[in-house]
Amino acid sequence: MAFAASIACGGGETIVVHTVEVPVEVQGQTVVQTVVVEKEVVKEVEVMVIPTPEPVRVESPHITADPDVNEWPTIYDGSGNLFSIPTSFQEAPLLAARVAAGELPPVEERLPENPLVLQPTSGIGKYGGTWFRGFTGPADGQNMERPLKDHLLFYEVSGLTVQPNIAESWTQNEDATEFTFTLRKGHKWSDGAPFTTADIMFWVDHMLHNEELNPAKPAWSQKGGETLQFEAIDEQTFKVTSPEPYAPFVTLVASVIVAGQHTRGDGGDGLYAPRHYLEQFHPDFVGLEEAERKASEAGFDNWYTYFLDRNHANANPDAPMLTAWRVTGSINTNEWSFERNPYYYAVDIEGNQLPYIDKVVLTLAQNLEVLNLSALAGNYTVMGRHINIAKLPLFLENAESVGYRIQFWRQPQSGIANIYVNETWDGNAEIQSYIQNVEFRRALSMGIERDQINEVFFLGIGATSGLCQGYDDPDNPGKYIGEDDVQFNPDAANAILDEIGLSSKDGDGMRQLPNGERLTVQLPSVVAAFEDYPAINEMIARQWAVNLGVHAEVQSLERGLHGDRGLLNELMTTNWESSPRSTTLITPQHLLPVGGGGNTGRLYGDWHQSAGENGTDPAGINDLIKEQMDLYDESQSTAGPARSAEILQRVVELNCLNVNPITTVMNKPTYVAIIKNNVRNIPNALPFSYHNQTSGNAFPEQWWIDDDDAMMGQ
């Protein structure tokens, strides 16, 4: 399996790459790992040759991804009605022991009067065990926010239909201006305190409307230039009123956009918060002097940063939670841990309180390589996040001996490594004029050899296409739109660059700006993320240097720092995934600069969220983006299903016409899920989505670990 190839770099040196197989020991397990050995050779060549692996057969008895098997967990019976509440309830032995010791009330008193009743994927599970995972640091909160899905409402597995979750039910009026939500009577926080509309109104009155906690209100909470109105009807019922029709509001509440305290609390968002716990840190209840004193003693500069820290459940094990498991060890440590919530609101159809699994333990991985090696060694129970698809042959090779199986969790119509160009980046006025030029972006796109990226990083499984190519689904505006822009065509690309004023080159053959400075495109990359973005960017940089004479600077940034710099408009580009086209109007931040987000124009997003008070108006700079904004606003108000479908098509079409993002590889399996053979009830053919928080849409509370399985592992 060893091979060698020459790779020419932009600076003239050549690297000879040899791969050899060596055994690597990780926590007592030996796995086969391919190691790249690089040697610098002082010889200049003109052609870049990147090794293309032989096609990999992904058929294997260890891959369980049969699309014809659609057994999924559900809260509805065969008639489409919610399952009836069982007449008796059971609990985990760990909790039963605490009840016997007088530490907890009986399970009947811990559950709400009308718990959520869930039919498991394949059958009733058994209690016990620990779910082992890996994580990459404090910025990896979504690692557990996804499976814990703390939303008042949620979606069923496919992500197409909203259903009850924490809230029992909801209604809305005909013109979508009033929404009424009903909570579960008797529902309690993980510490046993009641969860009522007082927790909703605490968030509204003391967090949403507090200028220090929420100086920029969440975009979803604004309509027609006003903040939505919230009113508690009784302890279980509250009403939300919008000044204008707000057709998608319920879908936003169900999605990650609104979510809940665990997912959004550290930023002051989340729709609800534990009043009984947090009021001790809020000046509205203890006075400013006392709140500041507590913050200072805890090492914080002011009361509001300390308050948000206390509401950051991932980092604060004292914070009460509503999720299936509650935090017991902080995300800021080497072992981020959870244990079952004694007051979780869901049961299976036989009355067994969920979750089945007792604990979740995540071990800090120094980097993605270490995390993947740990997965190869069988140290994780279920792990899809951060698994590198390029290592699929290794996972297949070790599956039988280590005792795991593999599932592909697919996200169709999505890009996995897109170059988003921040058209409002203002670090250099002359470069900004080019990145705002669609012809410049078109040339960069034509200078990318997508087949190489697909083969080297994604085993050739993805599609080398643009947003408007790929699946022929209803939201596709036309598969030929922008098709030429994603074809490798260096001759056309170089002609464009010459025509727009970048014909001059320096002594190294790199293009210069009209003022004589070298043109440099910045490619900041998140390290320890889903894909090896720094390496992908390095390949793109080399391709641009050789094919176009365009110098690119790759920067590797920790995810939190990358996010902070993005908020400050300091990122010229971002290499990141995109959500499926079909969810663009639900989670728009990938493709649309709206609601304070937007990789294609940070200051455009600020302008949109602030209703023109801050940021940059795209009108006259990029009218395609301005049209996207107008269409998005329409979709968030009066648009019905038919008009929303038309809007979605046009919004995606505008992305393709704007050549932003510059896509590379589409439609690959977003998650390669490594699952120990003794884990049960994980749905097959699981659809992946951001708005639906995969793996949350697999309802991990109904997964269970079979102690009788011979391949149990950890």
C-alpha cells in the first residue's frame, strides 16, 4: 500500500510524500495507522501532482446503512395519535437505590403528569452502562447539545415535522401572530424544582430585556422592528405575540435557532432559564452591589459575564437542566461528564423512565488525529462527530477485531468544505474591492481541482459540484445554474484575473495588486473540527498558486478564536460546511447574511439584524445579497408553503449566481458513525441535519447497551 508522489508548493519547494503502515497503540489497543513522511527536496518543478487513492469499496458487513430499513423511534402510534400514558412506571436501578435511601422521591412523583411517551427504535431497552465519547475542548459544546436536544418543541427523525418535546403542545392563530404553548404539569428541573412559565418569563423579563445580557437581541425574537411579546397565562401556559405574521416561528422554536438553556444559555438566549437558581446572581433580585461582589469573588470582571457562566450548563455542573442527562463534570476539564437526570420527562411505551444509559463520559482529545485513533481502538461507544471519512478504510480494517459497526449519517444537498468569502472584510481596501467582485470569486472557483480534494480527503465519495447541482429535488432551482463555475478551467480563470486588473506578477509568479503589493487571499481554518480544514485549505492554496498564480495564506485557529474573529469581521474567508438547501430558511446563517450571522458578509448580517442601524447595507454593493435578504424577510412573515418553496429556490439560485460560497465537495456522508456492536436502538439510515441536531433526532435517550453482547468493549 505504500506510494510516493511529488507535491509542488507555492514557494517553489517540492515535497516527496511516502506513506507507510505502522502499528499505533492507543490506550492498550493496537490499530493500523497510515503515516505520512515528508522530506524537503530542493528542486523546483512546474507541475503539482497529488496522489489519487485507488477507489475504496465501501461495501462491508460492518457498514449498516440500508436505506430501505426505516425503523425510527416515534411518539405517535399507528393512527397518528400520541401514545397513551402508561398506567405504571419503572426506573433505573441507580435511581431506585436512591429512592430506597431516601435521597429521591418515587419515580411517579418525579415525572410530569403527562410524560412524553416514546416508542424505541427496535424494542424496549435495558438500564445501565456508560456512553463513552471524545471531545475537542470548550468550544465543542455541540458535541452534547445535539443529543440532549433541550428544545421546547422538536422534530421527528427526518426533520420535516414539528412535534412536542419539553412542551406538551402548542397552537397558533390563523394569521400566525399569536402562538400558545403548554408545558407539562408537574415537570421538574434536574434538582427537583418545578419547571413552569415562571422560567419562561424570567428569561424574557430579566435576560432578553437586559441590555447587558442581551445587547443585541436574538434575531428570532424580533419582528417588524419590535421584540416579540410574551405573556404567562398560568403556570403551564404562555403566549407569544408578534406584531406581524410570523409563519415559521414554530419551526424555529423546534430548531437549533431557538433551542433551550443548555444549547443557548451561555449567550443569554434559549427561551427559558432556571429562575430559582439564577436569581441569586442577578442584580434585579440581589442588587447590583451584591451581584458584582459575587462575580468578583468568582474571578469575573462583572456580574453579567458571571451570570452567563452560571447559565452555561456545559461548564457549570451546578446549573439545573431539563435534558436526559445532566452535567457532572465541566467541559473546561479533561473529562466532560454527565449522569442521568432523575426528573427527565420522557418514558418508553411500557413506562420505563428514560434514558436507558446511566452516564456519558467524554475524554478530551488533543487533536482530531488522537480522537480518530481512539475511535479506531474502540474507546468510544458511539462516535460520529469529528470522525474523519478519509480513515474509513482503517475503520473497516479494524471493525471486526475491535468490535464496532459503521453507519453513514447523510446530509444530502449540502457542502462539506465551502470557501465562504466575507464580502464585508475591510482589512485592505484594494483586496476588498476584488473579493466583492463576483468575477474574482468565479476565477478562484475555476482554479480549484475538486476531484483531488474529493479523492484525497473524502475517498471520492462526494460530488464535485456546486449548490445548484447534485440531487434533483424540489428546492433545486436548476442544476445547470453556476455549473461552469465549479468546473476546473484554469485558462478561463486566468483570463478573468487578467481582465479585472490582476495581470501583473512578482518574481515568484504570484499576482500583484495594482499598487504593486502581492495579492494574498487569507484562508483561516478551524483546527479540531469536523474535517481537516487546515489541510484542505493547504491543498486549495497550492492549487491556486500553481493554477492561477494567486498566493493564499492558510491560518489555523482554535474554534473559539475563529468564532470571535468572525464576529469582529476579521475573517476574509471561512472554510465550513453548509446545511442542506432545504433548510436554508430555517438555519440561514451558512448561506445568507441575516440575523447577525452570515459567512458571506458579516457586516451585511449586522445591518440586517439591526434593521439598518449598524453594519453595511448590501444595496449597491451586491444586489444579489440584498434580494436574498428581502426574500428571507418575506419567508419569515406571510409566505405560505407554496411561496416559501419559490423563495427557497430563488435564494439558492442567488448563491450560485453570486459564486459565494465557493463549493468544493457536496453530498458526502456528514457523519461516519462508529458504533460498538453492543449498542442497540440506533436508527438506521439516519438523516443528518443541523436544524434537527443530529444525533438528537436519533433520540439517544432510548439507546441502550447490551451487557450480554460478547463484543461489548468499554
